Amino acid sequence: METSLFYFLQSYLGHAINDHNNIGHCDWRELLKQSSRQGVYAIVWDTICKLANDGILISNQLPDKTLKLQWALGAEKIKSRYNKQRQLAMELADAFAKEGINTYVLKGLAISGYYPTPEYRECGDLDCYLATTMEDGKFVCHYEDGNKIAERVGAKVERDFYKHSHINYKGLMVENHAFCTAIRGSKDRKAFERHLQHLIATKPSTPIEGSHLLRPCADFNALFLTAHSFGHFLTEGIKLRHVLDWAYLLKAEQDNIDWKSFYTWCDRMHYTKFVDALTAISVKHLGLIITNSEIHQQSDFADKVLDDILNSNHSIHNTGASKFKKRLMIIRNKLFGGWKYRKLYEKSAIIDTMQMVLAFFIERKPKI
């Protein structure tokens, strides 16, 4: 089934597929379930439709009518939800812009713009960083200003976590970041955060569809996506959608990223082995073409990382568990992460967990 799934993802990424003989005989119901589990449900459906329109898949190779209807309705729901989230995000960004505040989008809508059909890239929360560069060059985060503005326009705000607040704006859940990444309890993480903020402050951002939503520079997105994906990989696992995000970023921006600086930071933060695995998976299984010789394309851990993506199930944040239980689940997954810590992160899971717990008590309001 993985072969069929990768066939459609390769085609979606624009890789020419020469062998179409076996694709019409795949288990369509199993493919639907697998694509849903991996966060690429609508993307696979979009690809099926395009291959059918191009005559590559003929009628007797396609799913039956019942399954096609189910798949099409599910994809339409994803598209509708994306468009609603985008509209609400633009409304909120307009409210921030009226106060002179820039809305920098972290992943999500910022990355979906690299996709051929952005609305088929599943999005959850809107993660944003609110800031302004002053006339004297000073870079100012407007985290609390953003919370207050959101409240004025009718949103409910929960200031329940040091890294970000939760803003519920007309059903859109927004994570308003005080810090782009988790910084508590680590000098390296604080230095990494300062670097990310420096990239936002000094490098041009791109308006998303002419709105006040801004996509940060490629250097920022490369580092942030790596840090975000690896954090999830260590604690609850990731999906193929995360790999596809990385593949699309590389496809569009591989010649616009300072790779020497990127790998220097990855080495310092122990991200290199993980991101090399993502790149190798993108090349081998998604058909991504890398032309920039500075990008690492080989990985000893690609197969093991891919197996974890396809077969593990340690989801935390989508379980509906209480905040306290989620913290316990994170600790459990970190302690029993095994090879992920030893081989990829090259750190002790026990020591890292102890540092995390200790920092929770002694550094309640961290600063960089």
C-alpha cells in the first residue's frame, strides 16, 4: 500500500511516472485510510482526479462510485475548512495591521502556498508571531498587544503557556507565539530563538495572497520546519504531510537558503541526522529532484524514520486528553523514544526529560 501512496505523492510533486500498470489494481479503500492517517487525504484525491483527466487512469481503474463520492466529499470538507481558516486568519491579521503590527505565519498557511493546490494541504491551528521593526531598527514582539487586540474583536484568549497563547477567533484556533520555539531550560534553544527572530527582523517576508499575513524568509522556514517536525517526531511522531512540507520547501527554495548557516545550526541543535533523513525520503520516495550540491541527500536513518512515520501511533495533541495528561504522555514518549534519542538526537532521553521538568518549575517565565 505504501507503494501506491508514494506513487500518487510523487505524481503530485510533479515527478513523471513511467510505470502506470499496477496502480489501477491497488486497494482503494486501504489507500483512502492510509492517506487520511498521513494527512494527505485531499492531496491523493486531487492527484487521482488529475491522472483521470489526463487519461493516465481510465474508468475501470478508478475507485467505485461510492468510494469516489466519499473521497470527493471528504476532500471538499478539507478545502472548505482551509478557505474558512484562511479568511478568518486574514481578518485577524487586518486587525493587527491597523495597530501597525505584522503577522508572520509559522508553517501552515505559509507552507501551503508552495503546494499546487494550497487548499488541499490540511491545516490545523494558525501559528503566528506578531512583531514590528521600529524606525531605529529595534525588533519588537507584540505578543500581549496581539492578545488584547484579539479580545477587542471578540476572540477568547487563554494565556496558559509561556511559549504562546491560544486565541479562539470565530472558531479559528490561533497560537500567538511569544517565542517561535520552546526555549525553556537551554542556552542553545535561546540562541536558536534569537537567530530565528533575527531572520524575521532582517530578511524580507512575502505577503500571502496580497493579505497582511506574511510568509517569513526561506532561511527561517527551513530552520523552523526542521525544529517543529523534529520536536513532534521525538514526542508523538509525524506524518507524511510533514515530509511533503519539507519536500515542497526544498523544491521551491533550495537555491535561496544559506545552507552553510542552516547546517551549522542543525549541528548545534542536533537536528542534522533527522533533517537528512527527511531529505533522503523526499528524494527516494517522493521523487524530489535536488540540484543544489550543498544539500545533504544521504542518510543512514531514512528507512527507520520512514518506518516510524508509516507505522507508529503515539499521537498526543489530537487525542482530546487534558493538558496534564498530555504532559505525562510527552514525558512517557520521550523516555521510551529509544533509538530516536540515542541515534538521531544523540542525547539522553532521561537527562533531557529531567531538564524539561526542572525548567518547568524554576523558569516559569523564560526570557532570551
